[in-house]
Amino acid sequence: AGLPPVPGVPTFNRIDLGLSWRPKSQWTLGVWGQNLQSDQHLEFVKDFFGGAPAEIPRSVSFKLMWQSATESR
């Protein structure tokens, strides 16, 4: 069940992809891409003052995570 259409914001499809790797039990490395099929798209963004259409750009993020020995059990 998706959200109803917002006037002025066309329907779009979005591709997000992520990959993570654990080289050691306490370390995790990850890379994530969002909105990979287009440079940007129009999307409805709700903020403190209500909401408005906004251009959402393609993005890539990296993550490096360390867990202590007691957390990784």
C-alpha cells in the first residue's frame, strides 16, 4: 500500500543498493547508493513548516563500524 499521489509531484521509481562486508568479527564496512537511476527526482518532503516538493539528488554513502567484543557476541 503506497502513499496517495501528491499534486505536482510525478510518480517515480527509485533504485537503492547497498553492500556491507565484515572483514573481522568486530568491523563492518559498507557502501550505499540511493536514487541510482537518475541524477535527481522531485519528491514530497515534509519538514517543520509543513511540506513541499523538493529535488532529491543521487547519493552515495560509506560506513565504517566497530563493535566491542561484548557487543559482537
